[in-house]
Amino acid sequence: MKVKHIHKIHISQIRKNFHYWDYYLMVPYLVLCMIGIVMVYSASSAIEMQNGGNPTSYLIKQTIYVIMGIGCLIFGANYPLRHYRTPRFLRDSTLVMVGMLLFVLVLSHAVNGAKGWINLGVINIQPVEICKIYFILYLSDRMARVRARNDHFISSGGGPWLVVALCLLLIVLQPDIGGMAINVMIVAVLFLACDFRWSFGISVLLIIPIMCYLLVEKAVESGLIHGYRMARFVAFLNPFGNASGSGSQLVNSYYAISNGGVFGSGLGNSVQKMGYLPEPNTDFIMSITSEELGLVGVSVILILLMIIICRMIQIGVRSNSMYEMLLCYGSATFILIEAFFNIGGVLGLLPITGVTFPFISYGGSSMLILSFTVGIIMNISIQQNKQRALRRSVRQQRSARG
């Protein structure tokens, strides 16, 4: 009987919060997810038929991931943020995060030279994706508490820095250079937002690219990056010089973008997805999108994504809570850098790192974590909307009395 009562309260709270939802977050999110389902189906169906598989298999899976993602968003939008700041949650989440990263490093099987997945049968969990939202939740709390004491995070103690360093080290050892770089950028932006001093901030922004370059160089020298991933770096430097080998992915990506032009060749009419681009529904889905929908279609996707990112930043600026502000800035950085790395790889501006494009690429872990991240920011926006509605109501009552 008690369980039923709690369940009713929970459902009623969701219904009540629904009236305060932020449609600048929700509408672009849903449209991007729908575009993602269509493009995953378009990019994968032909090659699945050639291989004797079910042409709708990826369509069905991506649709399920989107439905699960919406569930994650609803949960994040309604679960009280204060629970993420409890000592028990922070301790347990840290142990789980480090445990998952150790598990994939020691016990999982390598795919394309990297150990990054936990196979649960129905879905493959990628701990490096979970690490992104973990860093946002963990560091936002630690930094906000330090700032509440009018202290500087850099001199507040080594515990959080040790946790961050350990997680990043385990990610590098997989090796997942793209995942490591995104997590480093999230940590850097959170740190600058919390402990910003102009001279130090500029130094950090200059040092981060240098440190990333040195880490990659050391990883290459020590043999952590070799074979498949080493070939990606070689292809980045001279794709047309290796057009029949390691540079074929990037060269075919160029062909796809060129074929698409401004308006595209039409949905389903991509040539490069017919075996020329490997995994066209994940890393290179924006190449296929560009070929089929053209510059116009890609621009629509980028505009929708920028609406979400800018809205997150705006919600953070409006917040009176350091914790909520850091959550917004970290989440916006997460989505922005992930999109930048994917587009950069497709255009040859960056080495291909296997980073998916938010909400468009096929993938369960990415969809669930990104949706949960949007849900957390939706939660903050709901609380802000409630406060504005309350102030408006008070003003109306005062004006009626006057």
C-alpha cells in the first residue's frame, strides 16, 4: 500500500513538472533523435542487405535506444538534484566508475585495438561515455563546496584531482584518445568556470593542447597507439597519399560530402554507404547525412544542436547556484566537444577518433548518457521556471490588492 502511494506521488510530480518543461531543450532534442533514427536506418539498411542481414535491425535498435533515452531524460528531469550531492552517491559512483574502467581494461576483448566496451547482451556499455557525466556530477559538487568556503579548488586538496587523474589514465590505457580528450576538456571548462583567474585561465587553455599532443606522442612511442589507431593518425596527415589504405575512410568521406553539395542527392541515395565507408551509421554518419541531405540538412542539424548548447549555457548563467551553473557548463561542453570531434574527423580537421555525433549516430551508451545529461539540465530549467511562475503569481496578487 505504501509503495503504491509513493508511486502515485512520483507520477503526479512528473505531471506537475511537465507544465514547466523547457521546450528550447525538448523540441530540438526530439527532432535530432528522429533525424538520427532516419539516418541510422538509411546508412545501415543497404549494407545489411548486402551482408544477408535484416535491413531494419539498426532501425529497431536505434528506436529502442531513443525510447530508453527519453526515459533517461524524464528521470533526470524529475529526480532531485540534491541526491547527486550526497556523500554516499559520490563515493559509490566513484567506486563504480573506476571499477568499470578497470574491468574493460583487464577483462574485455579489444575491438579495433581498443578495450572500451562491457557486453551486457542487449546493449554494450561504454564506460568512457559514463565517465563524462560522472565528471560533471562529481566535480560540480566538489568545486561548488570549495567555492562556498571562498577557497580555490586548485589548492583545496588532492583527492578529486587523484580521482580525475586515475580515470583519465585508465581511459588512455584502453586506449581511447578521443574519450580522453573530451573528458579533459570537460574538466578544464569546469575548473575555469569555478576557479577562473585570467592569467591562470589563459595558461591552462594554452597548456591543454600541448599536453594532449605530448600524451598522444608518448602513447605512439610507447606502442599504446598502434595498428588500426596508428593508421588513423597517418591517414589524417596525408589521406590521399594513403587513399587505398589507411586514408580510404577520410577520402571517401570527402567524396560523400562533395557528392551531397548544397541540397544532397536525396534520402537513401548515398553511394559511399555501399561498403566504401566502414560503420557508416556511427563515426561517419555525418558524411552520409551530408551526401543525402546536403549542406542544408547538415546545417539544420547543427543549428538544432547549437540551440541545445546555447540554452544550457543560458540556464547556467541564470542560475544562482554554483553547483547548477557548473552542471550546465559541463553538459554544454560535453555536447559541443563531442560534436566538434566528430565533425572535425569527418572533415579531416582532426584525426578520426571514433567519437559519435550527439543524438544522430547509432549507439546505446551515447544516446542514454546524452539524454540523461539533457534531463539534468531540464531539471534545473524546471526549477527556474517554477521560481519565475511563483514570482509572477506574487506580483499579480500584490497588484490585485493594490
